[in-house]
Amino acid sequence: MDLIVVAMDDSPHARKALEYALERFPDRTIRAVHVPEVSEFPTGTETTDEIVTERVAEILEEAEAIAAEHGREIETETTYGHAAKALVSYANDHDADHIVVGSRGRSGAKRLLLGSVAETIVRRADCPVVVVR
């Protein structure tokens, strides 16, 4: 299978990465993979699981809409864990040909404190990785 895994979240950088993959790999299967970060979701009247489920659905529906704007259909998937490690594991487990990820462009102390999902993916992936700015 010619599979391109695109790291998908709700950022403009992820949208650019998806658009890049759609344009660059017209004959390959594109799969937008989202890794929810549960710690970012507030708790309230709804349970965290319900909030996460709703938000994940919104993000993946947006990915499908972006693909439709490009005249394409994509596959979507959710996996869990630390974003970079989960995406690399997912790509390895599914024999992905490439991973496409957006770069948030962090620098300096913020990058050192938070780390870089894109950088970790580049270092750990067994397949080629494209980082889109």
C-alpha cells in the first residue's frame, strides 16, 4: 500500500501539511491521523471522554473537508499516546511510505521546554518525513 500518514490537529500548520500531502501525493492513500492530548481538554458538565470524542470528530471532519476541496477522499484515524511517539508507531505499524507533519516554528526556550513533535518524528521514524512550514 502506498500510504502517506499526515499528522492532523487543529492547527493551521497541520492543515498546510494535509494540503501539501494531497497535492504532492495524488495517487497515494492519504490518512490523517490525530493524537488527542487529553490534558488540554477542560472538565465540566461533560466527561473528558465526551469532549475528546467530539473534538476529535471535528478535527477529522475538517480534514475530510479539506480533502474534498482538493477533489480527494482521505482516510482518518485516531491513535493515543504522546503525539510524536504515537505517530511514529502508527506509521511503522501500518508500513507508511511517508509521514507529513506541520511545523509550528517554535524556537528558543519554548522549543527546549516543550520539545518538538516534528523533530521527534524526524529522529524516530523509519520512513521519510516531510515537515511543512
